[in-house]
Amino acid sequence: MSHRYLVRRLAQAVPAVAGILVLTFLLVHLAPGDPVIALGGEHGDAGYYAMIRARFGLDRPLGEQLIVYATRVIAGDLGMSFVHGRPVIGVIAERLPATLLLMLTALGLSTAVGVALGTLAARRVHRPVDFLLRCVALLGQAAPPFWLAQLAILALAAGTGLFPVQGMTDARRDSAGLAHVADVARHLVLPALVLAASELALTTRLVRAALIEALGTDYVRTARAKGLPEARVTRHALRNALLPVVTLIGGRLGMLCAGAVLVEAVFAWPGAGQLLLASLLSRDYPVLLGIFLLVSVSVVLANLLTDLAYGWLDPRIRYR
């Protein structure tokens, strides 16, 4: 892969991120609700409201506010939170590790298990195992994360007591070291499973379809004719079948972020999703815009990494 291609792709990402920044800024500021009322209460006087608007620059024309905000973002400043009174970067950075832990766990789980189940279904095509896996995958893809989260709480947390209902750690215990890691892992199980469910189902179906097609190609027939074991033949075919899965991972990152917001709300997981909901209710514009910008940049970078992974999985692909 040439450095010219990488530079060109990064250059193409700049106007995309800039367009997202402008669009989200306008949507957030034109949406119903006034941050001044949220901050000062509904019974404040006009002078107090005017002071708040002047303090946060909300008394300026919208176009001027956009120019000031864009200039700050270019300089690496996402502004000050209306509610927290601290830099937005610091507020988001406090919540980001919890969200990354949840999302990466769900992504790794859905990818690993989805590839394994899709491979099993493809090798047992049109058999009872294949039929069962297809039915389960269809149900998992159709069930919304919010409903699955409620069901998991009722059946596995509140019903059996095997898992915690909410939070990231047990507030009644002050654990450290391995005990703390075990406590976080125990709280992580249900949110990660719920968030991974729809992605796991989609990955399973995609791997099954791609692998069935790959197993019917000429190079697979040649490999079988040479007497290679079926497991080795499947491994060769699986590498080409994984290309759609890479596309899925890169393209579904935004959907995974949206699902994380709902899952964090149900399980009270202290991540950026919870912060997004709280900022939405309090009309904390800088925090909202900071989270939207972070997600948009992540999606753009994920698509770039997807293209890079193509070249690793399929040596025939060359970028110039």
C-alpha cells in the first residue's frame, strides 16, 4: 500500500468530518429546548438569563457561534461544559474508558463467536444445526437492544441473582487489584452480551453465506482433490469469506455506538452513552457536540482501517 493512498484517504476524511461538525452544530442549536432555562431554571429573571447567555456566548448570532466553535475545534479545544464547568475533553475522557471497554468487548465477542457459528453453519449447511443457528441469528438480529436489555435484567439479573442489575462496580465493596477486575467483569457480562447480540447474529449470517459461496469455488475443489483435510480447506476459504465481515465491522461502528447509548441507559453503565443522555436533557451543547465529533471521527477512521484490512486478507487487492 502506497503512502500516497493513505494521505489521499486522510485528506478525503477532512471535509467529511467538517460537514458532520457543521450539521450537528446546527441540529443541536436548532433543536427544541433552551440551555439557559435548563441551567437557570424556569423561574429566573431576564437579567439572570442574559448573564448566562453572555457567559457562554449564546447571545451571539448562530453563524458567529459556529465560526468560533469551528476555530476552537481546529485548535484542539472542544469548549467548556455548561453543566460541569470543565473542559469538554476532560469530561468525555472520564467516561470514555467505560464505553470503550463495553464496545470493544461486545465487538470482540460478536466477531469471534459470529465467525465460529457462521463457519459451523456453513459446514453443516441444510442440516438441523444450520437451521437452528439461522433461526437464532434471525431472532437475535430482529430483537432491539433496549428490549433485550430489559429481558436480561428480568431473567438473568433480578430473576436469578447471577449478575448485577446496574453499574460498573459494586458500590458496597471497595475492591482493588484482581478483585476489582473480577467485579468489573461480572458487571460487564450482561451489557456486553446484549450489545453484541444483534452484531453477532448479523456476523453469523454473513459468514455462513460467504463461506458457502467460497467452499463452492474452483480453488477449494482443487484443494479437496489434492487430499487436504476439510478443516484446512475451510481455513483457506474462510480467509476470503471474512472480507464481508471486515466491511460489516467498519460500517456498523456507528450503530454499535447508538446501541451502547441504550444499553448504558438500561444498565446504568457509567460511560459516554450515559453522559450523552444527561447532556441531551440538560442541553449541554459543548458536550453533545464533542461526543458527536468523537463518534464521527471514529467511524471515518474505522472505514479507513477496513480498507487497510482488505489488503491484508486478500493479497490481490492493491491500493495506489
